[in-house]
Amino acid sequence: MESLSLHSPLMEAIGAGLFGLALMHTFCAKYFEVLAHRNPQHAGLLHLLGEVEVVFGFWAMVLVCSMALLAGSGPAIAYAESLHYTEPLFVFVVMVVAASRPVLVAVQGAIGALATVVPLPNHLVLAWMGLALVPLLGSLITEPAAMTLAALMLGPHIFHQGVPEKHKYGALGVLFVNVSIGGTLTSYAAPPVLMVAGAWNWDTAFMAHTFGWKAALAVLVNATGMVFVLRRHLAERAAPTNTDAAARVPALVSAIHLAFLACVVVLAHHPVLFLGVFLFFLGYTQAYARFQSPLILKEGLLVGFFLAGLVVLGGMQQWWLQPIVSGLPPTTLFFGAMGLTAITDNAALTYLGSLISGISDASQYMLVAGAVAGGGLTVIANAPNPAGVALLKNGFRDQSIGAGGLLLGAMLPTAVAAASFLML
């Protein structure tokens, strides 16, 4: 039998169909966790299928195997090797480094010092900073690093059994939306901006003037509203302090860890170099293990696996996505981008937009604004979201985050972000 081309209508249909199945699996992931508790004899397999981070990697494997069967192993391998995996690798590395205890102690110490200056209850201020200040910090340290730090800081405050489930989903939606738009003050920190910055000559000054101040305003509104809703539940259980941990981590060790983090961020587009830095980081943590907590290698690898799967599956969606993006007028494009982001990935969407020749300035703005505004609607909408899920899911019922709950929780902060970008 003659082998098929990877770009034949059949292969493109298979790619789109498997992408659709992966989306459905994502929305059903929480149900697998429920089944695992009801069927202990198959709990291992059901837990695996219930891991949101496994979903896209699993269906990407099915896609490559389908390619090998229908088009041949050579074209299938060539397709997998033709894709760029810098983002999954970077997210894995920056998650592990940013979540190391010396970095977390240093950041918590700085934020704790700022919180003491504000004449409000300390636990409210810390929660607000985790939902507002840290996401905006993502414009400097990149969004994945900001998500990691914010999730680890907010976990003891908000994501525990003492807070109603609906409020946890609301806070998660605010966190995801704020991280997605909080990286737009610079031209390098948000993946969807990075995809177009070079092609459209968008520098940091342009981003701050055109997007940044609007995003910052929306971040402040979202965080303030969420903390107001949570105020009674936060008062019931303040987060533990890290004074003992801080005493065991010398300032020099924290400074060295922050230097590792800075190197990884600066080298974010050079995987060979930032992986080399990461190997030195692993060696350093082994040499000074007494100042460390266990590194989140498993969580980081799962998130990297998820994003790599999204890259493989997303590479087969250009045939139907690009005509939609190129055929919409600016305002419609904004809402279309916001909706498509929820089922694709905002960086993939803006990348397709960067390939459109002659796209107007208004359409450029609307495409990116819609993509970042919708970045909190689903787990796959923005690259850092899987990191937040991996770090916070144990605080939810059944140790799993439901796609429907996240969508509902993100609706209001997404509307605030959309209004900011459209009306200001």
C-alpha cells in the first residue's frame, strides 16, 4: 500500500480528530480521578489517565504512531524532529529552579517585608501580592517562573481544604488570567508576545505603552476583587511563615540560586545553554543539600511532557486555524482569538498570525490582546498554566482540577482583561 503524505487531507483530519480527543480528555480528566477512588484495583491506570499533564503527551504519541503506520516511520520521525521544543524545555527548567527553597525563601522574604509596610492585615496583603505583584513580576522573570512562585506562595493561603471549592476555582482563574496578561509589560516574557515581537518589531517600550499599563490595571482589579471575596476564609487560616526555613538558608545561597534563575531567563531561547546552566544548578543543589528541599523534578517533567505533546499535536492544526485567523476583521478577531486560545494555545495562535502577510496594525493588536486575555480559560490556553495545575491540584477535591470549574472561575477576570484591552 502506498504511504500517505503527512499533509494529505486524511492525515490532517486525523491530526484534528486526535487534537479534539485530547481536548475532550482534558475536560474529563477529573472524572478519571473519581473513578480511581471508586475502583482501587485499577487506580494506577485511572490516576495516570486523570493526570492533566499526561493528556496531550499521550495523544501526541498516538498521532506519531498513526503517522508511522500510514505514512511510514521516516516521515513520522522527521515530523517529530522538525518541531521546536524550546518552550517545554524552558518551562521544565525554570519551574525547578524557581521552586527551589532558597529562591522561594528570598522572594517570600522580600514580599513579606513589603507586606509589613501596608496598613492592612498581613494575610490579606500576602494573598493580594501573590495574585497581583508576582504575576506582574512575570514581565521580568518570564511567566512560567512567575506562575511557579505564585502557586507555591498562594497554596498555603488559598488552596487548602478550609476554602470553599468555588472560591478556589475563582482564585485559580484570577491567577491564570493575571499571569497571562501580566507578562505583557515586556516583549520577551509572555510566549504569545514572543512569537510576534520579532516579526512585527514590537520592543519592550511598545509593549509597555500599548499593552502593559492596561494589563497592569486589569491585574490589580482582578486581584483586589478576589481577595475581597476571600477575606473571611483567609482570616480563618493564615499561611505559615518561613522564618525557620529562612534561618537555615544563608543569603549567599539564595543569591546564587537567584543568579541561576537569572541565567536561565536570559538564555530562555537557547536550550543548549540553559540546559547546561541547569546541570550546574543540579550539581550545586547536591553539593549544598542541607539548604535544599526536594526539587520538583516530577512536576516539572510532567508539565514539559504536556507542552511537548501540545507542540506535536498543534503542529497539525495550521490548515484550519490560519484561515480563521486571517479571515476575521479586527474586533471579531479579538473575540475569536480569545475563544480559540481556550482550545489551542495562545502562543501557537499568535505564531500563526505572525505568518500572515500584510496583517494590519489593528489586527495585530486585537490578535495578541485576545490571545493573552483568554489565557486563563483552560489548562492549555497558556504555557504556564500546566505548571500551576501541577503545583496546586492537591488543594482541590479529589486532588484534581476540573476543566469546567476553571472555565467558570476564569470568566469574570477574563472579562475584566478583555474590557481593559478593548475600552482603554
